[in-house]
Amino acid sequence: MKLMALLTVVLLSGCSFLQEVNSTLEYANEAKDYMNEAAAFAEEAPALAEKAAGNAQAREDLQQSLLDMKEEIQTFKEIEAPGAAQDAHSQLITYSESLESGIDSALQQLENGEYKLQMLEDSEMMRNINEMKQILDQIEQLGS
């Protein structure tokens, strides 16, 4: 009877460990997907911004790109990170919130017709994405 109880405890603790590993791997994949979206945004946005200076359709495309990235940020902020990734997740959330603030500012400028070509290129948004990429490297190390 005691042996059975001991085996049950060992199995349950092993399952808990495996569950934590699976959660960490799942989180690492979600964070990587999010960062891929942010990296694509960082690559596309400057070109869209340049075209938007004299093209109404390009301004709409830029606005949609900004809104799409904002939605990605909101979705990522709702993810619950496992214990092993809490610090990295908190840093990503901080950078994401700063990125979101920059997006809100850019959207406001577009809405007010105050569009400036360097609105994105010189903004903190692109620097935040680069910082986020470094954090992703840390998260990927958790998953390996």
C-alpha cells in the first residue's frame, strides 16, 4: 500500500514536470510566432511609410498594418507564460506596450493628416522590436 502511494506521488510529480516542460515549449513557440509577426511588421512598415507620403492607398495599407500589429500585441499580452519564462515574458510585455503606444501615436497622426515620412523609421517602435528579438533568443533557449 505504501509502495503504491509512493509510486503515485512519483508519477504525479513527473507528470507535473512534463506539463511544465510542455507549457514552456508551447509558450516559446507562441512567443516566436509573435516575434515573427513583429519582425515582418518592422521590415514592411518603413516601406509602407515611404509610399504613404504621396499615396492614399498606401496610407490605408500602413494604417491596416499598424492595426494588425496592435491586434497581435493584444493577443500576445493575453498569453499566460509558464514560470520559467515569466521574466522574459514581462520584458516582452513592457516592450510590446511601448510598441503599442508608438502604434497608437502613428495611427493618431495618420487620422489627423499629420503624417510624417520618418514617423516609423525614427520611432522607438523599431528599437523595441530589436530588443524583443533579443528576449526571444532567451525564450528559445528555455525551449531547447
